[in-house]
Amino acid sequence: MKEGNGLRIKKFILLGFPGSCELCISLFMVFLLMYLLTIIGNVSIIILVKNFQKLHTSMYFFLCNLTFLEIWYTSACITKMLSILVAQNQAISSIGCLTQMYIVFSPGCTEYFLLAAIPLHYNIITSKTLSLQMAFGCWTCGFLIIVFPAFFMSQLSFCDSNVINHFFCDIDPWIELSCTSTYTVEIVCLIIFATLIIGSCMISLISYIYIIATILRIASVQGRQRAFSSCSSHLTVVIIWYGAAIFLHVIPFKQQSQELMKIVTLLNTIVTPLLNPFIYTLRNIEVQEHAFTRYRKRD
């Protein structure tokens, strides 16, 4: 961080969810339980896919990439929030704050690319090589595209308050604290996130329209039900993820309540990652047939 015309702030304070000690302990227990279920559930998906040969398809390859990102993304956000709630460990260095932003948003950007790629497995992706190439492209683009806003944010100066009204180092609260011009970084962030989120959302939407049209042409009722079961579960995750992302990163920050932003952020940082294992397993007929049936036979 450069000094500019302001003071160089070496530490920031993450406000988190202010309240009484009893409220903090209650929130800690709830979020800890959700976090543990998220980790266990997503790790279980990776183990499940690895152990069953019939699940070694493009869809489940991308699903494993997605679940790994969910573990990374959730851990980067929630672990700091838990330490704030239980130990009031609110301080974070300026370098640590920028690092957390990059660690959170780089897998988040990668996830947008993956969510756009996952529907393609139905008709387009047929080879393992093409799947690997697309996954590598998603990871590379996701980690490179966030470098630009991270660079411009590192150039901001801070004069007065060092209190970030959030439970992790998010971009908008960081920008709001700056006492120098934030026009460039705001424009860069808006262009990148709007293009990435809306573009990825449109690709996903078009893909699912074609998928639904294909499903409706399936002759057998059982076949349509099986296809809709898989497709609808994926679509549920997509709607929650993109809905929260558009609210947080495309709608202008100043028009939003900071407390509301925290709640919506929880949808992407813990609710969606928590739902994924249940949606992709308990609601997925293919997993039930290949995995759970085999376990019952062992018993």
C-alpha cells in the first residue's frame, strides 16, 4: 500500500457480526456446524467420485473441481469469521487483507467459469483431454482475472477509519474506506465482475434452455424424470449462486445496506457450498444407482 496523501494503515478491524457475547457464541456454533457439514459433504463427493469408476465422467470431473473450490472458498471466508465470533480476533494486516481478498475471489471467479462449463458435458464434452483443457482454462482465467482489481486496490490510501464492516476483507467495504479517488478501481471491478458474472450466467442459461428442450424430447417418462432430476439440481445451485453474485457485485454498492450485504454474502460463502453435496448426491439418481446401491450390496 502506498501512502499517497493519507496515512498508511497497517491493520484493519473486521467488524463481523457485532452483538452480545451470547449472540456471538450462538452464531459461532451455527456457522461452525454449517462449515463442518460443508467440508465433510464436499470431501465426500470427491471421495465418492474417485472410488466409483462409473462416475468417472466429464460431469463429475467438473463437479470435483467445483467442490474443491467450494472447500477453498468457504474456508478462506468462514475461518476468519469464526475466530472473530469466538475470540474477538478482529485485527488483520493490510497485506493479509489483500491476500484474503485474492484467495477468496480467485476461486470465486474460477467457479463462474466452471458453472458455465458444467452444462456443456451433456452434449459437447466427450473426451477426457477436452475436459482437462477446459478445467485448466477455467482455473487459469479465474486466477488471472482478479489480478487487475487486486493491483488497483493495493494502490489506495486510507486516512481515518480502519474498520471494515464485514466478516472478511470484501472489495466494496475496502473501497469505501479509501480517502483517495476510487473511480478507476470501481470501474475496473464493475467491468470485470459484470462481464464475468453476466456472461457466465447467460452461457449457463442458454445451455440449460437447450438441455431442457432436449429432455422434453425424451420419449420415456422415466427417462425424462431422471434427466430433470439431475438438471434441476444443478439449476438450483446456479440460481442461488448467480442471484447472490449479481446483487453483491453488479448492483452499485452504495445502494445496498451493509448488513444486508453480509447476509447475502453468506449465501455464496456457506449456504450454497453446504447445499451442493446434498443436491449432487441425495437428489441425483445416477449417484444413488452407482454408489448407494453398491454400498447396500456390501451390507
